[in-house]
Amino acid sequence: MSEPSSVKQASDAAAGPDQRTLELQKAFAVFNQVSQELTQAYDGLQAKVSSLTEELAVANGELRRQYREKEALSERLSSLLDALPAGVVLLEYGAVVSALNPAAAAMFGAGVVGSHWGDVVSTFLEPTVTVGEWMFGERRVSIAESMLPSTGGKILLIHDVTAAHRMKAELERSQRLAAMGEMAASLAHQLRTPLATALLYTANLAQPGISDDARARFSDKAGTQLRRLERLIQDVLLFARGESIGRDLIPAGELLQEAAQTVEPLMRRQNIGFSTVDRSQGTILVGSRKALLGALVSLLENAMQAIGARGGHVLLTASQVGDLLVLSVKDDGPGIPREALLRIFEPFFTTKGQGTGLGLAIALGVARAHGGLIEAVSEPGEGAEFVMSLPAMPAGQGVVEHVGT
């Protein structure tokens, strides 16, 4: 028999609340779990925020410390630049003056800010024979430059080297006077020989009964000795006084051509081959054209005399090597003995019967006065080479543009 409907409905009513209770309990359990997870996540996030806040505070403190240090360093650098006796010029890209320290402002005036550095140079500075040194009125200054890779500009440091240059000139003069003292005995001998010879020939002129031909011959020989004596005295004075260096702008090619034109007829007369090679690439020298030409011609004449009547060849070469012009005079003569090579630039030292022994000494003095030097290289039987190296400016770089452009 089937269960009465009333009993079944009562049973279902009794089971319904229990089921809903279970479902509610499950829902609350899930809610509690999610709440716990959210609470844990919030606690973790709060801890992370606290950690980041602490790190940010530390970073801000470090940044403030670095900023204060940079600010203090900037103040120290500014104070240093203000107190620096040397001039400091800051050039922007394009060689435009953007800032000066007080020493530079006192030299050029604060109004040069915004001007091109080349215009400042042409207004206030004059070139000297030494690369990097300029005349500022009566003072001599040295200008060193340093690149700023980050901006493409430059920093120029300007030193007053007047006192140092004066001391150098005095030292060179003292060295020349000392050399003059050492060679006094040799000078007396050098003067006595042509003077005694000239006196002998002039005494023969007074003898009665000599023919006109003999009288002309004695007169010519006396004149030759007197001219030799005059040249010796001129060389001595030139060596003792030193060269008065000018400020000529001398293209190396022109100097080479002038020297070649001077000695080429003499070479041809003695059947000596002569050639020139110009690799100077338009290099410019600053100094005395006359003195440099005289020194170069002296080296060429020395090579010509070394070859002598046996014939040979002389090569004159000009090359640009970095900031230097290198002039080489090379011959294929008998060479220079090693003991003579050590003394070749000494005053009054000569291996020639008619030489004064001052030509190479004077040439070396000219090179040194221009900030350069001369070196001699030779092997017996293999000729000799004299190399004169001089500071120079590259082609296309005028005097105004030599610094900071």
C-alpha cells in the first residue's frame, strides 16, 4: 500500500530545512576562506607598500645627499674657477664663447660671451713662433684646449708664460755667452790666419818694381782674405746675438722653392744633381722667413761641399708629420766620420779648410729659436742626412683659427 500523502509531505518538510542549512554552511565556509585569503593578500600588500615606502625614503635620502654633494662640488668648482689665476673659456659647439671665469673676463671683457672665438683671437691675440703660444699685448700666453664630447664644445685654459719665456731667453743668451767664452781661443786663431795672409799680400803691393799683373793678383788675394775675415766676424756676431725671430706666415712649399732657387745654380756649376720633394701639404710656418731660409741654405751648402768635385746628388724633402714640418737634406757624399758627427754642431768645428765652423751652429740656433731642432745621421761612405723639425700649422688653418675653432 502506498504511503499516505500527508505523511510524505511532512517528511519532505522535515528534510528541507536541513538541506538549506548545509548549503548555507558551505556558502559561509567559502566566504570565510575567501575573506581569509583577501585578508592575507591585503596584509602582504600592506607589507609590500611599507617596504617600498621605506626603500623610497632611502632612495630620496640618497638622492638628496647626492644633490647636496653635487651642489657643494659645484660651489667648490665655481670658487676654484673664480680664484684661478689662469683664464678659462668655455666654447659651445661651433666655437662660440658661452662662459668665462673672472681671469678670462679681465683679459677679454665679459662682452665677448656669444662671440666666435676666432673673432676674439683676431682682436686680442697675435701668433708667435711657438704653436699654442700667443702675444696678448706685452704679455705672452699659452692656450691649451680640451674637448667636451658630451656637447661638442671645448674648454680653453689660458696661462701667462711671460716670465717663463723671459727666463728661457735669458738662459739661451747665457748659454751663447758661455759658448763664446769657450771658443775665444779658437776665434783668435780663426781671425789671425786670414788677417796675417791679407797683411802679407798688402805688404807685397808696396814693393817697388812689381808688375801690374802681380799687383792685381796680390790685391785680389788680399781682398779674398779680407772678405773671409768679414764673413767670419758676421757669423760670430750672428751666433752671439741669436736670431731675431719674426712672425711671418711662411708656406712650407714657398720656403722649399726659395731654397732650391738659391742653391740650384751652384749645384749645376759643380755638376751635382739636385732634386726636391714637397710633401708638406700646404703646411704653414710662423717665424722669420730670412732666418729659416738661411738655415736651410746652410744645410744645402754643407751637403754640396761634402760631395765636392767628385759629383753626386742632393735631395731636399719637406714632409708634414703631425704638428711638425720635417725638412730633410740628404746627400750621397762620403759621409761624416763618427768622431766628427758628435761635434758637427759645435761652434768653429769644421772639416773644411776654408769653413768658419759656424754655419751648422747658427742653423741649429735658428731651429731652436723656432721651437725645433736639427739632427744629423750619417754612416761613413753612405752619405749624410740633416733633418730639421719645426712646429707648424696644418694647411687651411689660419692663425686666427689655430686655437678653438
